[in-house]
Amino acid sequence: MSTYKVTVTIGDSALDRVYLTLMDSEKQSSERTEEISLDIHVEKNIGNIVQVRLEKENIIVNYPWFCKHIKVQTPSGDCFEFPCYCWLEDENEVMIQEGTARLPQDDTESFQEHRKDQLECRQKIFRWTEWSPGFPRSIDAKVDDLPKEVQFYGEKSSEWKLDLMKVFVELFLDAMKGLCEPWKNFIDIENIFGPVIKENTVQENLVKDWTKNYMFGYQFLNGCNPVMIKKCVQLPDKFPVTHEMVQGSLKRGHTLQEELQAGNIYIVDYEILKGVAASKERYLTAPICLLYKNESDQMLPIAIQVGSISGAGMGTLIKNAMKTLTLKSLCLPEDIKARGMEDVPKYYYRDDGMMIWEAIHSFVSAVVKIYYDSNKAVQKDVEIQGFVKDVAFGMNNSNRRPTKTATIQLQDCPDLDHRQTIQLLEGDAELTEQDKKAILDLAMSWDLPGVTNDNRHWLFNRLLYHAVLGRTVRQIKQFRRGLKDTKVWSLLQERPDVVPLMFPRQSEAACCPQTILNKIAWPAKEEDDDDDTYSLPVKCRIAEYLRRFIENDFPKSLNSREQLVEYLTVVIFTASAQHAAVNFGQFDWYGWIPNSPSTMRKPPPQQKGQVDMKYIMECLPDRGCSREVLGTVWALTRTEKNEQFLGMYPDMYFTEQPAMEAIKTFRNKLEEVTKIIKSRNEELPLPYWYLSPDKIPNSVAI
């Protein structure tokens, strides 16, 4: 007689019968036992336990039962952990594999089949659906149809509803009589929110200084949206600011062009709002703001361009955002570099974000190295590759490619004859037979059809795309043809053993977009090129199109451990730190309505000198709209009483000691970051705490 000691950690208990069965690698098992918190006696020692089967049987009605994890001690004293963390509902069973993590290719054949079946079952539950063209795909299921373990637990759901009920009392919003009436003046607003403001350091400073230029500029660095500002080295054509317009604001005595070259000019362009409408009789703008970094390292506005806009609503905003969303844009170091914000003083979002990014990156790298011993291990992992492919499918909506190619401009076409022919397709002007022939000749040379009434816009985009970028494809084909003609191609195919001799670095680095990008000599300011047909800005713009073409939005596969580390770091950082940076400051900065009104009841002025206090108060949202917005942002910026913050992993999915040590090291690093941020904030009149790890929830939760 052998005895196995079983400890089951549970959540909510059930009134139904729950049975547990121990199984070894040969599927030999103990007798099914109803009592799961005691010693299990078996006739024969079944050795190491690799699986546990849980079964639930209804007595009268269905009572869901939650199992956290199971610990089994064998007669020899060995312990095995079985993480579960799922609900048993109805009369069903769940098979729980022993907790030691294994890659799919390293598992036994029987468990590979089991994992495959489990994955296929989950794929039937978690499916993509296209909610709207141009949007990222969303889940094709109702919340109540999903497994209970991925739904809100009852306490959290009730807390959220209770918060929404309490918000009006907490914020004294019930005192806002006359909901459709406009505010009389700023004192009128302060009388309502005064008690709340006095308890909030940010709002207290904001109410006092919101009209000052330094406070306006500070918010682009450390406010609710710190990712829009970027260094400006050349003014866009749509923002024709001259030195004469801003010379009074440039305190170093330099010209605007000299300040641009010195890196002291920054720009915020809200073109993403172009075409977005508010509701009836409401106005939005798509402003552009030019900022100047003065000698005190303050960001001060020196030029703002506004104009009322209208369009198709929130859907337009999402579609505009999707045009530029790539994995690289979610990578914090890449984003900071792309915006030229590496050395801007007092940019606490960047400083704190980079510390957290490095901590997450180091943690992910340590865990990846535990389980993946080579790049080939990553390539063979069908589960991680399937996940990456699934994400790419969800993010790369079928409408993305045409919208991205449409951003290429005609002046980017290096061949003037091609440019002239492609330009014929612009607009709706009737084409002559000669025009159609010219278009047909060009289209056929690139294996494209001639123009028709239905494909005119599509053909314009395809021809333009090919004229600027697509010809590189032909060069690649010529290169491959050269390899075949010289017999190199057949040699590589027939004798793979010669690959390391011909390409000694081939085994060290996987071929990926970044590998290609690293080998390209991009245009630089100091380059001296005899070809002066095109200016450096034009060359740089075309180079950027090529860069994005190669990066190809979201990757559909991963080829190396380095890529896997970056990918997982992006996922963790975006769902935790990045969300915290743009979410938890909403009440601080939007709570004082004049500082950031949710909408405007009048269009912005088109000329200077037209605005007085009466006009401003008539523009601000009325009391009813203010009440709704403030209630919403107050609720969104609350954390629950037992919130799990970054680095907290109460569920024991990892059971191996190296992984547990990696988690411990990660938490220690986060504690160091928290201390650094706290020490700095004590010296600041306006503390920045949104990226303090002890205030960042582990993941997005609402």
C-alpha cells in the first residue's frame, strides 16, 4: 500500500461532489477519490505523478468550483506542483499537467497531443471577429460565454458598479444644479470642486498655474498623453511659421532656423484627430503646437494652429491610429529615439518608463533563457509562433495596406515620367484615350491591370507604391536569378553543410527585418552626395517608407530569442506601465475643466483678438457634460482595494526554482525603481508618480 499526500488550494467551494485522480506517465492511476485534502492510498506505487484529473458531479444544481493548485507528495518524499486556476462547472473534468514548464517540442508524444487538443479547444472559444473595417479585430464572444476564470470575479464587478454610484457623492457632482446651463466663470467651477482639489497636489498646482505657459508645456512631457511630443528639425508645410512670428519668444537671441538646428524646437501634431467629429453642436480641433525649450529647460508654446473639424466620429480616430501602429512604435526605447526625445530634461515619463522597461526586459530575458536554449528552440515552438501569428492577424486588419500606401506622396516618386503618368489617376477628371494608354503601358510593365471606373483609386495607390518602393522587389528577383545562374543557389540547396563556410555568420543571427535594417546606410545630415536631384528631407522621407515597408507592422513569426524577449517585453510594458502612464492622470489633468475640456460648444476662433472671458465660458462644456466626464475619469483612475501591482504574481504558474528566482529579482528591481522615483518626487513641486511600480496595476483591468 502506497500513500500520496495531496494538498488542494481552492477559491470558492462547491456543494457538489469533486473527485481527484492521480496519473503517472503511463496513464496508470489511483482510484478516484471524493475527498481531496487527505492522504490517498493506492494498491501499487504509481511512481512520479505527471497529471491530475479533477471531476465535478452535480448533486442537485450546478455550483461552480474554483481550484487554484494542487500539491502531491509521493511515498518517496518527492513533491509535484499542479497549477490549475480554473473553474469546474456543470458535470465536467479537467486534466492538470505537472507544473514544470516544457516547450511543445520537448514534451512527450501523448502530452503533445493533449496540448494540441487543449489549444484547439481554446481557439474555438477565443476567436477574432472584425468589429469594423480598419479597426483591430475584437473577440467573437460575449463576456458571459467566456470561461469563468477570465471574467471579472463577483467582488470586483460589484466594486466597479459601487464606485460609479459613489462618484457623484464623492465629487459633489450632485450639487451641480442646472445641468444644461453653462458655467458663469472660473470661480463658479472652483466652488464645486474646491474640496476635492485641495486633496490633490497636481490639481492644486494646476488650478493656480493652468494659464501659464510652463504648465501648458509641462503636460506634453508628463501629462496624460506624453507620447505626442517630438523634436522638430524642419517645419511641416501645413504649419508655415516664420521667424518674425515667434522671435519675441526665442530668448537666446537666435533665429528660428538656428533654434531648429540646435534641437530646441519641439512639435505636437494632433493630425490623428483629423476627421473626428464630436456629437451634435459640439466641436473638436486637430491642432498643431510648436514648443520652445528655453534656458530653464521649460517647454513653452510659441505657435499654435487650430481649426474646427468634423468627420465620421470615433471610428475615424481608431482608423487614423491604426495607420501608424507597429510593434516598434510600442517599443519604448525605439519610440523615444524616433521622436528625438532622448535628452530632453524633466521628461519623467521617459526616465521612469525606461527604468521599468529595463526591469521588464531583464526579467523576460532571464525567463526566456531558462526555457529556450537557442534560436531554433524559439522557431520550433509552435505555440508561441501561433500566438504571434494570431496577434498579427488581429492587428493587421485587411484595410491597413491600402491606407498605408496612400500616405506616400507623388513627389516621393523619383522618376518624373512615372510621376506624371500616375498623377493622371488623381481626382475624378475624365481620362483621354492617350491618358489611358500611358497608364496601361506603365501598369502592364509592373504586372498591373489597366484603369477602369472601379479600380482608379486602387490603381493610383498600387502604381505609386511600386514607383517609390516596389521596384526593390525586382532587384531582389534579379539577385536571386544571379545566384541561380552562377549555380550558387543549387549548391546551397544540395550542400547545406557549405552554408557556414560561405556565410559564416548565418548561424549566429536569424534573418529578420531588423537584420536588414541594420545593413542599410540611411541618409544622414552630414552626407555629401553628388546626386542633388532630391533634397535630403525627401530622401529621408522615402527611406522612412522603406523602413516601415521592411518592418511590416506586426511580425507574423519570431526567429530568435532576442525577438521573443522584445516581443514579450512590449506586451507586458504596454499592458501595465504604458496603460498606467496614460490612464491614471486623467482625473488630475481633466478634473480642472478649463485646462482640458472634453469638448467645446463653439468652434475655435479663426483670428487673434476675438476671444474674451464670455467667449471662453460659452465654449466650455456645460455642467451636465462636465459631470459625465468627471465621473468617468474619476472611476477610471481608481484602483481596487486588493489590486495586484506590477511584479506581483500570486498565481503559482511557475514552479521551477530558476523561474521563481527570476520573479524575485524582478520584484527587487521594481522596489529599487520605486525608491528612486519616491526620492525624486520629494524634491519636485509637481510630483510624477504614474510610473511608480507600486502604483502600476499588473495589467489593464476595468
